[in-house]
Amino acid sequence: MRLTKLDWLTNIENSIVAIGNADITDSVLSKYGTVDLEKLSVAMLSDIWNELYAIEVDLR
């Protein structure tokens, strides 16, 4: 099943909350030049979420 843009945005938001450290999440988002997540492609959102999720898992 392919995820929609809304699914990726929700996953990213959930990972940001789970990480709970703005410095970490800001560094990931800035790496992708992110100003507005909603303007990014699904592929880019997938990459951002993969990186955030890996950090989230490491923090558990």
C-alpha cells in the first residue's frame, strides 16, 4: 500500500513528538531545506520520515 502525502505528514509529526527534542528534529529538517513540509514531494517526505524514525527507534 502506498502512503499518501497526509500519511507521511502524520508519520513525521508523530516522530517529531516522540523524539521530543527540537534541536534534533530541526537538524534533520534543515538538512532537507525544509520550510514547509506540505510543499515537499512524497519521496522527500519519505526520506525525512525514515531519518526521523531511525532516531526515534535509537532513543527508545
